[in-house]
Amino acid sequence: MTKTLWTNRKLTKFRSRTIDYRDTITYLLFLYLHGDFLEQKLVRKALEMGASYCDIRTAKSSGTGLELKDRDVEKAQFGESEGAGIRVLYGGAWGFFSTHDLSEKAVEKALETAFKLAKATSKASKRKTGLAEAPTVDKGVIWVPKKDPADIDISEKYEMIKDMVSMAKEEKEVKTVTAGYADKTLFQKFVNSEGTDVRTQVTRTYVRASIVAMDGGNISSVIISAGGTGGFETFDQLGQHPLENTIEGAKTAVRLLHAEKSPSGVIPVIADQDLAGVFAHEALGHATEADLVMAGDSCLEGKIGERIGSDIVTIIDDPTAENVYGSFPYDDEGVKTRKKVLVENGILKTYLLSRETAYKLGMEPNGSARAESIAYRPLVRMSNTYIKNGDHSFEELLEDIKFGVYAKGSRGGQVDTGKGTFQFNAQEAFLIENGEITKPLKDVAFGGSTLEILKNIDALADDFRFAHPGSCGKGQWVPVNDGGPHVRIKSANVGGA
């Protein structure tokens, strides 16, 4: 039976990585246990009931989560989950329902409920929707980790975060360290009524630490993270080794204890790779999400083809980047992902699009529909968003600044995509005086108009890297990454956070 079912399936390896026998058998076993028969039967049933479209996402995930606070174990768990999410389009309206019970009876009931919701919504809503055309796909893609977390004993994972805590505490002012580790392997299958049948396997590995330092009445905190798509090899491949990051994070926390308050005013700012990535993601990336554009909540509405920034600025969203935390091979509508150039040499080129938003805007979908899990409908989301590398050295960015601020990392902030304004709080900063980095600063914030800041970028360094990985919230949480080179902004509003 297995041979008959799967000989026609295309299993694609990730770059040059060989898929070994064990991984292939594991994957095919999953496909066998969750075969096409039920999904194909249900999407046909949806069409027979009168739906114009139906898709089913089936997923099974497994992973480990560990957390230490100082030397006390706060969390140690291994979890597995599975389920299915069903979307039905009827009369120009959506119905959606999910279940964690994959029995035929439960999934069939979920379909019937989704259909009823779509039918009721169609009657109540005057605004109708549809889907832009997308290629029909029949493919399986396995991204095989070189150092699979499933093959690594939990004690080794525990020792890694234990070492992170110990290394941070070598700085005597560091009082509290909370370190966490997580890995997750997601098997996902997408089947729709148009004939698309996509299977993917992606593993992500991630560590994070919160470091708190104290000296008298002064308190400071720093957060570091590292990880990517893959196993333990991602820490070395992306230059984000957890122990090195932890040591630097602890030193940063100690520096902040004795740093001076930020100057205020409109002055030059150099943003490091982390903060440049946060700007690309928060201020620009969200404004390119097509659902926000259609809702009138984007300062980039109607601006495709227009100059919105300096001609040295190119901003990209790329879910295909190898090993990077926000990468994925197909989106949650079965559309193959690709690199999207959002801004090219200062010109806005496109938006991030799902099939639905592409239909409404008369554009082509570009693989940007993502859902946190099968319990959620896909939304337009970013992946790995970054500013393209420049050709200056970091020293060249400094040399023309008589008085300014060098801002590093992010401690959160605020963005209004509709008004096109933002304010970010830097994790740490330094004063720049006569082309030299001098005093450490704390509580530094900078902001202004997104479009003005894009035009005020006058130099980019040649030291691109992806910043620390994390999750982006938009009613749902999805893995993302961002980055860039050092970026010089000739004038920005700077003040205390």
C-alpha cells in the first residue's frame, strides 16, 4: 500500500542536505497515518455542498521546552499535538473551524461547521471576497536538520542553558538570569479543492535569556536570543552562538548600570544591525502587509512605484533564507514562498500578499499567508525582513558625525502604520563625538515619520547580519527574523525612553 500511495510524490531536499533513510521513513510514516483519502473526500464534499473553495491544513508537532531561573528549573517539558483547520468559501464569505481530533467523524463535523459558518456569513455580509489564482502544487519538502534536536539528549540541552546562566553570572553585578530553550518539529499537510497537495517538515531551535543586573539602586536588563530553522547547527552557522551572546549580554547589562541619560533633539543616529532590522520589520514591514493596506491602516497605501526612501535603501522579506528562524517553504495557503523586494533603491515595489488580498488588489499572491497553528486562519505576515547590505565600513559611518547617538538593540516601542510614525527604545546606546564612540547611554529612544527616516538614511555599512530571532504578534504569533547592516540616519528625533 505504501508503495502505491507514495511513489508519485516529489520529496525535495533542503539545499544540498541529503535526506537520510531514517528521516524519509519517519516522514512517510506520518503521511501514511494521515493519508490523502480523508482530505480529498472532504474537499469534494464541500464542493458538493455548494462551496466554491475548501482547504484543509493538517499538522502534527513535537518539541521540547526548558527554562531555568538562576539555577532553579522553572519548566521542563516535551509535548506533542495534532489537529486540522478547515476553511470553506461560500457565496463570497469564509467559514473556518478547527479540531484536535483527527478521526474521520470529528474532521467531517468540523467541515460541516465551517460550511454552516460560511453560509451564515454570506447571508449577513454585503462585502464578498475571493481568491487570486495560484499554481496547483503536489510536492513534499523536508528541511532536515544536520544536528537534529530529537537526537540530542535533554541533559545536553539543559547543560547549554545552565552554562548560559553561569556565564552571565560571572559578571558580579548580574543578579538574575532566566534562560530558556525550545525546539519544535512541525509536520504539516495542506490540501485544497483546486488540487494542491503540499507536505512540509520544518524544525526550529531557539534559546533566549533575560539578564538583570543591579548595583545599589540601579537596575538594568538585557534580553538575548539565538536560533533558526534547523537543529543545533544553526547557532554556529548564523554567528549566534548562545554562550557568546550571553557573555556580551551580561556585559551590556553591567554597562547600562552606570550609563548616562540620553541627549534629546534632532541629531544623527547610527542604528546597529538589530535595531535596523527592527525598523525594517516594525515601521516598514507591517505597513506593507496587504490586509492593513486594504483596511486603510498603512501609510504606504497607493504608493507602489513611488519613491518612499533614499536611493541606497533596499528592503527585502525572504522566507527562503537558509537556516533563518522565520523561513518556511510554502505558506499556509499552499503557495510556494519566494524572496520579495518590498523597497528597491528607495522605490516601493510590492506588498505582502495572501491569495485573498491579492484578489482584492488585483495582484499576484506571493506566499505571505501564515497562521500560528491549525487553530487559526492564515493572515498576511512577514518572515525574515531586512535592509540590504551597503558598501561602507562602520568607521566611515562614524567619521562625519560631530555629535550623535549610536543605538544598539531593541527594548520595544510603538508603531502607527496608518499615520506612518514610530518610536523605538534602544537596548543600549553610546554618544558619538567628533567621529568617535564615547560615553555609554541608557534609556535612549528615537523615532519620527517612517517615510522621513527612510529618506534620511544616507549611509549603509557592509556588515549585514540577521539579528536575534523571535515571534511577531498580530493576534497570532509566528516565528520571524530581521536584520541589516549598520545604518546611518542623518537626522532623527532622539530623547529619553
